[in-house]
Amino acid sequence: MSDPGRHEFDTLGSKTVYTGAIIALRVDTVAMPGGQRADREVVEHHGAVAVVALDEHDNLVLIHQYRHPLGHRLWEIPAGLLDAAGESPVEAAARELGEETGLGADRWSVLVDVALSPGFTDEAVRVFLAEGLHEVERDDPEHEEADLEISRVPLADAVDMALRGDIVNATAVSGILAIATARSTGKPLRPADAPWPDRPRAFGERKSRA
């Protein structure tokens, strides 16, 4: 019998099933304890960044955006894919904040890192805290972003929205509860360039080879 927690889950083989615009699906054959093998489906993703943007009055910037898989609009925080070559996560976060809300920020910190569903996807999101908000130039939005509703909500109200199920986006819930906890406990946040070992790489590398 193997020693629990000591087995190396080596990948013995891999095949690509699908490659699309924002995801790929591969099937890995993985070495299991006791000499067995098992196939594991893995959805590769660019990874993403999101922004808890707080103004000087502790109002949180929320967006109301249509999400087609659920078929309705969700309250979320500004977010976007890490799909620009050479762009750091905080640079991507600043770009997304500007594109979606027309806002920039003077101060950036890492609030929380989230692996969204590690049972089948490498998708992970880094959530930043943005403070010292100011207006920036914004290009004309396209697609779902052309329909965005932008609102500023007191942080305490945003927490209530998350707890009663009015905010269900996992990244938004994580970010809102994380900033509320940090504020209530005084815990220091990580710098904007803090290491992110779980940042997804496979899909970006796949696209660069295409």
C-alpha cells in the first residue's frame, strides 16, 4: 500500500481533443497509486485577472454583464483574459479596468488568487485591489461590453449581495469577501508583482506554437 500524500501523479501520455479561441481540451493519462492509470480531462485556459476597484468612499465598482452560458446578466468586478503576449498580470488588470469602466488607479495590490475549478481546468484568476481611482480614456466597447452597466456600491452592500446570492460570479465573490476580510483584520496585502505559481501557461504556449 502506498504512503498517502507521497505518490507522484506523473503524466504518462496526452492527447488534444479540441482547440478553440479561449480554451483547449486535452486528455492526460495519469499514473495513479497502486500502479493504476486513469484518464483526466483538462480544460486549458489563458487565465485571467480581475479588479476590486475601491474609490475614496469605499464604494466598489461593479459591472452588470451578460454571460451567455448562464443566459442572463451577472453582477461582477472588472476582469479579463491574460491573452496579450508579454503583458504582466497587473498590466492586464489596468488595461481591463480602463476598457470596461474608463478608470485607472494609482495603487495596486494582490488581493487573492483563485483556482476556479481545479478538478478539470487550469483556469486561475489573480484578483487585484485598485485604489486611487481616476478617469482614463476609454475606447468604444464591443460585443457584451457594449451593454455593460457600471455601478458603484458600498463595500458592505456588496458583501450583502454576495451572501444573499445576488452576486454569484466566483471571482467577484472571492474578491469582495477577501477585501472585506483584509479591511476588518488589517492583514497586509501582497505587492502587485508577487509570485503567482499557479498562473496558467499551457494554453498560451499552445497558441504561440500554432
